[in-house]
Amino acid sequence: MDSGDLETLTLVTRANLPDVNTTTATYTNTISNSQDQTDTNITADDPSETITVNFNTPKTVITNRRITFRATAN
């Protein structure tokens, strides 16, 4: 990465569903860094980002049911 280059970071995450009645949840990710060189970019860093996850209501909820799957080798 050269000075002045704009880079994109893609995060793939998994959000836990607290319960089946929850429709949204908000998560904040905060990072920190350290460096051994002087940063010539004097604009303030934005170390936190907040996202809102919208959950789709499950159409079927299975509870206390044993599911058996049999795999066969080729």
C-alpha cells in the first residue's frame, strides 16, 4: 500500500440471535493501532463503526427435537 492509496476492508461476521422475538441489534466495533512512524495525514482517525443488524423472523422454529442425518460414502 502506497501513501495516499484508498483501501477497502471487508469484514465477514456472524451475529447471534438473542431470541426469536428480537428484530434488530446494534453492534459497535472499535479498533486501535500503534505505529513506529509519523503519520503525515493529520485528519482525525475514526476508530469506531456501528452497524445495525436486522433479523428476519424465522418461519419455523424447532425446539427439543432430535434430528438424525445419515451420510453415505461414495
